[in-house]
Amino acid sequence: MRVVQFLIGSYGGAERFFIRLCSALAARGVEQLLLINDHPALVGDVQRTGLRYEIFVPSRLGGIVDRYRVAKLCKRFTPNM
């Protein structure tokens, strides 16, 4: 199974849980693309897991620009979910 997951918040308990969840899913064979913000601690923790990720900082223009960027990433990754 291939899944795209988003985490576009700061860094705290929910983000640490997200990393543990994604690591557990990967251990079960789920291929994932994580779309995360550019918080240094979050990027560092995700890099240490070896999971595939892309930095995704929402555009100030919002809506249509972000939808286009997500669609482009999904087209390349081809998720099932």
C-alpha cells in the first residue's frame, strides 16, 4: 500500500506521535510519502527514520497553488490512499 501523509504544524507531541506512527506503518510494509513543514527538529527526526519525505510549506497564495503542488507530488508518488 502507498500512502501520502501530511503534517503541516509546528513541533510537539502530535508531531512526535506522527513520526512513531509512520515508522510503525513502514515496518509493516506501508510505503509512505510524508509532506512535512520545514521545522528543523521535525525534519531531523524524519530524516533519522529513513522515511521518504518532501518539505511542504503552504503557499501564502493558498488554495489553488497548494492543490497544484500536492497533485504534482501525488502524481509522481502514485498513492493508493
